[in-house]
Amino acid sequence: MKRFFSENLGLKLISVIIALLLELYFYSPDNSVVRNVNLAVDFRNLPNDLVVVSPVDFDRGMTVQVTVRGPAPLVDQFSRADDKVIVSLPNRLSRSYSVKLNNFDVPVPSGMKIVEIRPSMIELRFDKLLRKEVPVDLERVGALTEDLFISDIRATPRFVSLIGPESELSSVQMVSAEPIDLAKVKADQSLELQLIPPRATVKLSTSVVHAYLSVRKKQALKSFDKIPVQVVTRDGYAAAVSPGRVKVDLTGPNEVLEKINTRELKLEIDCRSYEAGVLELDPEVILDGNSRLQEGVYLVSTTPSRVTVNINKSATN
């Protein structure tokens, strides 16, 4: 041990001095740099029954800009690292919460200092998370050729699940698919259609639906004027429809059409899947209380093609 301290003592002292000088230079202002680094914010303990509605881009991830000062090698290493600012939310939250970011929230290595955090305050606003199931609406644009009509059109799935803020989702009654251009339809078709989210903050259980169209050639035509429209609602709801009577065009064998009496025809709209609200819907024709027309008779069109249905909760509820 004594030889260790006595042999080559000069060289050892020089080595220690060089090491101290290097360390002093490493942390000296001459080797110090200031840099802005963008860090992702990781929110922990988010409640399952609430959703963040502000900032509006919360779901895409939030970042803060951190200005740091320190030795160039450490700052370079910190800039390349995938560090995050960790924010733990309390167990009980109201509809709003302010997060103040402090220097100790940023995981910087020893030897570096935080100059500034921008923004230093994050305002979070919450809403109740709502889940509901709504029908798919197949919108149509354009027109078929004069000799054709649609005998059947349906979507699979007929209903989709939605999840989103209660303030935005409560009024959503249906989800529309991208419009079907009837001018391009010449025969039976099966289409894959993109669904259109009703709000930016609402998520859908599926992004596409399959639409099936059955197309037939018209036979004899017969028009029926002022056919009444009736609405079927769920229990506890009532509805008003406008217009209350529409024109109906049917096609089929002439001898069958001639036997149909105007008083036997009605148009029905099944609104048992809808809550209170104003909707534009397609009526379905029924004959003498039956849900379907006679074999070979089809609805070509109604004028207007859609009616306005205003659904409200019954006054007794």
C-alpha cells in the first residue's frame, strides 16, 4: 500500500489534476449549451367514466417545450432520449382540473438545469363518457335510370356503437355512411362504405359498413296521392311528422296494382331506435296493416323522399 502512494507519485498527481480540469471544463459555462426540447406528457390515473374534452387534441398526445441548460454532451443525449413528463391525476376529479408543471416533473440528468417549461400550466376539462348504439343511415345521391328502381337497400351492421363525451353524443341519433351515387348503379350491388363520425371526439365501433342494393326493372306504375304517414316510437315517447301525407309510386303487375285501394295504403316509420330529436327519415309503405306489399309489388318512390320526424318525450314522463 505504501508503494502505491510513493511510486510514480508525480504522474498520479498530474492524472488527478487533469481529471479535475476535465470535469471542471465539462461543467463549465464554456461547454454549456441552452436548447429547447419537446417532451410528451404522460397523464396517469385518468378516470374511466370521464373523457377529456379540452384541450381538443388531447387524444393525439400533448407535448410541452422544455428549455434546458447543461454540458453539450448531456444536452445532446437528453434531446435524443424518449423521456416523458409524468403527470399523476388525483383519484377524484371534477369537470375541470389545472395541472401545474414543475421542474421536478421533468426527468433531467444530474448536471443539467431546467430554464423554462412552456406551457407551465395545463387546463383539463372533462365530460361524462357516454356509450350508445345508433342505426346506420345510407344516404343516396343522384338517380337511377328511368327504367330502374331500388327494391331493397340495407346496411350490415345495421347498428354501430359510439363512445364519446355526453355533451356531444347525447344528441346523435344515427351515423351516416358516405353517400351512394345511384347514377353509377346499374344492377344489384354490394358496397363497402366508410362511416362518417358525427363529431371529432366520438369514436365508432367500426369504420366501415357493407351496403346491399337490390335493383329491379319497373313494370306498370301507379301513383297514390295523400297517403298518411304514421310513426312508431318507443314507450314514453311521441312524434310529429311533416308532411303528414305524401305521394306514393308503386310498380308491379298491372292487374295487382289496379286492385290496391288508396284507403288501404299507409306509410310507416319505425322510430323505436331513436331518442328525442328531429330526424329526416325514409317511410316504408304498408298495405292494410301488413308490413309488406303483395308479392311482386314494390315501392318506387315517395314524394317527398324523406319526411321530418320530431320525437319528444311524452308529457306524462
